[in-house]
Amino acid sequence: MSEPLDLESFRAARFLPRSTSHLGGDLKSGGGGGNSGGMEERLVKVESAVDHMVKAVSDLKTEIRDLRNSVETGLRETRQQNWQYFLYSAGISVATLGLMAKGFKWF
């Protein structure tokens, strides 16, 4: 049977923060009074960060679409050039073989 999970060692192993002080302080608990501990401010920060992430993802999608179109165009042009080079090389080869056949008096 395995041992129960120790939360502190889990946090240390997974690099989880031990508090929310980096978000503007810990929440107040107990004692009544209805203090939310700055939850509204934190929520505004999170919503702002999410909005920035959505914009960044949208920008990345646009950049990837443009890159894909650019690559497709480049590949199309490269294939056309390769075909032209192949025909040019084939013509040179046939001409060279013709000259060799004439020189060796094969016909």
C-alpha cells in the first residue's frame, strides 16, 4: 500500500507557489466581515491576461496562415523550375548523345 500524499512535498516537486502573494496578497479566511481579499482586482488581472492571450493566439493563427500560403507558393514555383531544369538537362543529354553517335559513326 502506498503512503498518503504529502501536499508540501508535492508542491515542492511540482514548483507550485505556496501562496497567492504574487497575485496581490492571500485571501482572508474566517472571522466574517465579508472581505474578499482583493478577489475582484485579481479577477480583473486574470481577465486582462486572458484577453492578451486570446489576441496573441489570434495573431499566431494569422501568421501561420500567411506562412503556409508563402510556403505553398514557393513550393509551386520550385516544382515549376525543377521541371524546366529537367527538360533543359534532357535536351542537352539528347544533343550530346546525338553528337557522340555521329562521331562514332553509329548512324
